[in-house]
Amino acid sequence: MNGYGTTLLIKQSPINRLYSAPMAGYTNYAHRELLRILGGADLIATEMVSARSFIELEQHGLEPPSRLWGIREEPRPLAVQIWDNDPGMLAFFAAKLAFDFRVSVIDINFGCPARQIAGKSASGSFLLQYPERIGNIVQKVVSAAAPVPVTAKIRLGRTRDTLNAVEVASAVESAGAAGITVHGRTAADMYRGKADWEEIAKVKTALKKIPLIGNGDICTAEEGVFRLRNYPVDGIMIGRGSIARPWIFRQIRQLLREEPVDPEPAGKDIAAMIIRQFTALRRQFQEHTALALIRKTVCHYAAGQSGARKFRNDICSVKDTETFFRLTARFFDTAFDLPDGSRTGDFQ
């Protein structure tokens, strides 16, 4: 089952409204697998995938982009985020995702502020200055992918002087999208400062029927519940907060249901997550790539703890798996049972 209509669940239940944000370099197959095991997220998304790259690889008879690795067999529901500025390319790619890969939701990125996307490729947040153009893109993709729901992710605007999320949201809805996510920063903000949830809330006034998902600076379960209960959003999307604390969705769900909330994981629990993610990464990538990816994730796990800065500096220069696990075991004060049967406690 591909989960058609998944985004509409949030209109039916106050619980089904927790979304995992697509994040380049992080929301790979290994991370998504961990989120499903930990539970709580209603919809999990891939990293954003270039429509142009997909088409070029297909034309040369090559494998799809690595960010689509494993998604044919991956449990549903699953959202794939796509990007480009060409309506035809995006529509072609969306149709492939809908009818070949049979994904649950297709999300179009209109919010990425990265120079390579918004600058060189004139995509992502670059398009926020052209609401009519965004509407045209959404309309083409919706038509090509139907009945698979199509959503869009935007920012508040290009700059603080050009806030136009309300106008863009209206264009997205009029074009037939099933939902919209608004990140509470402008493109110029990048990830600096705080997400402006008051501005996110203003978008709700422009929407007639589709759900509004709020995104930005949700790092604890309590913050997630506060946003849901104090702002006119239909759901919340969590990005960086779920990299550092992938169990956050389960905790939010427990709070919403007024159930006992699971405590923060101990070192041995973190160790088990790291091993699971690294093992999954090794199935997809060569060891040096898997190591580079798990290093980034482990730095997020360590954030806020005593000695985190030194640990981050040390771990980012590690070139071999044994040293990585030795340093990580020492920082989290635990031992790792490694996939090859060895144990880090033997060489701490």
C-alpha cells in the first residue's frame, strides 16, 4: 500500500500530525529506519532529490540518485521531497515517483536557502519571489502525480523586507496541493536566529481547506506540544531536533495522549542506535562514506553534553571505524557491541 491521502489524516485526528522534515545529509535510509523503530512520526521524508539528476541518470540507463536508495521496499507511508525550477522536469519526476516507486506523498522544495540550490540552480527559496511561478509548478506536479498527494515546503520569504508566505501559500493551495509546510525563517536568515511562529500563524488565514504544518526550532517534546496547542497549525514538522533526538516524536505523542513520557535514553541506548544506523549505512555505502555520515549524526547526539565541543572536534577528524567507536564509547560512557562481534570495551 502506498498510503495515498496520508497528509489528510491530520484533519481527522489531533494525534496524526507529526512529520519528519527532509534534511540533506541526514534523513537517509538509516535515519528513516531508526525513526520507524522508535515510533511516533506519522510521515517520514527522504532527503530532497534533484529532478534534473534523476532524469539525466535515467536517460543514460544508470541507477537513480543514491537518495532514493531502498525506497521501493521501504515501509509506507513515505514522502519524497523533490526540487528544481522546471515544471516539466518536476512533473516527469513526480509521475515516476507516484507510479513507479509508488511513494505516499510528493513534497516540492521551495525553501532551501543553500547557495547551490537557491543561487546557482535558481530553485528552492529563490522561487519564493515568484508566487505565480510556484503555483504553475505545483499545478503541473499535482496533475502528473494524481492521486498521490502533493505538498510544498516554503519559508516566510526571501528576506525580512519581503515576507510573502501568505501569498505563496495561497498560490500553492489554488494549484491543488494537499498541504503546505512553512519554516519560520527567511532564506536570508539561513538557520540563524529563531523561527518566527507568529509569522507562520499568519499563513493559516490564507488557507481555505488544506492543512498548515509549522516547522522550526522544535528541539524537545514539550516545545512540540506547545506549538501544536498555541498556534493555529494542523501539524508540526521537525528537522534538526529529530536528528539529535530521534525519539522526540514518540515523546510528543505520549504527551498529547497524556501518557507517561519515556525518559531520555541512557548511553547504552544511544550506543544501540548508533550501531543500528552505522550498520544500515554500511548496507548502502562504502565504509568511508558510512563513517562520514555517522560522524555527523553522533555530533548531534552529543550536543549539549559536557565535553561535546572537544568530542566533536576529535570525532570529525577520525578516519577509521575503530577509533570512531572507541572515542564515541568513551564519550557516552558505554561499550559497543560491534557488527563484527567485537566490543569497544576491550580497547577503551
